[in-house]
Amino acid sequence: MTEDHVAPLASPVAELVAEAADRSAKRPTLFESLVRFCVTGVLSVATDFAFLFGLHSGANVSLPVATVVGSGAALVVNYSLNRNWSFQATASHGYTLVRYLFLAALNFGSTLLIVLGLTHLGLYYLISKLVAVAVNAGINFMTARFWVFKN
């Protein structure tokens, strides 16, 4: 294959411009995806907090275990809604799931460090969790839109 047959990689800005010009695109616009991503995020956080609070405060499960279970439940809600609704990905589950799990692993690590670290410093554990969510949110949208669920 010669060099002139290889499509150049488009920057996210070029993709946004092309997407805005293409009114026939089946994929939600950037704004629609952002709104859906935010709704999905709220539902995921609600799921996470419900498990975290119920297990830690209600059932006296240790904070690390409650954090892991809450994050896992939120992960299922988040992947399903983002793949099928926020970004309407058409790529195979194998393709999107592997990328999503990689991003989720990075988020899990940073969330666990933030929650445990801030709680150790005296911050209430649910506030620590909110800080972790805020730290991860912006990067997650762009990564999900342009890498995980790009197709």
C-alpha cells in the first residue's frame, strides 16, 4: 500500500468540524453526547454512592471493599448507557469493552487513591468520593468520545 492510500489521523478538532458539517451523521452530536454523558454520570454516581453508603454505613463493610463494590456496580451502568445511548457506538463489544476497561482501571486506581487518601486526612468519605469523580470526569468524556466509543 502506498503512502497516498493511508488516511491521515484526524485531530479531535477536525473531527468536530466534520461532524458539525455532516447533518446526516447517525451518531449524537458532541453536545448531545455531552448531555447524555452527564446524565449517565449522575446515574452512575448515584449507583456508586448507594452501594458505598449502604455497604459501609449500613452493613459496616470496610471502606475499601465498599468502594470497590460501588465502583463495580457503577461501571456496569456507565458502560451500558455510554455505549448504547451517550455515544451510540457501533463497534463490537470486544473492541469497546477492552478500551473501556482500560480507562476504568485508570479511574479505579485514581478513585481509590483519592478516596482513601482524603478520608485518611479527615475528609468525610462521601466528600472524598465526590472529589474523585470531579477529578476524573472531564478527561473521561473526551477519552470516551474520541477513543473508547469513537465508532
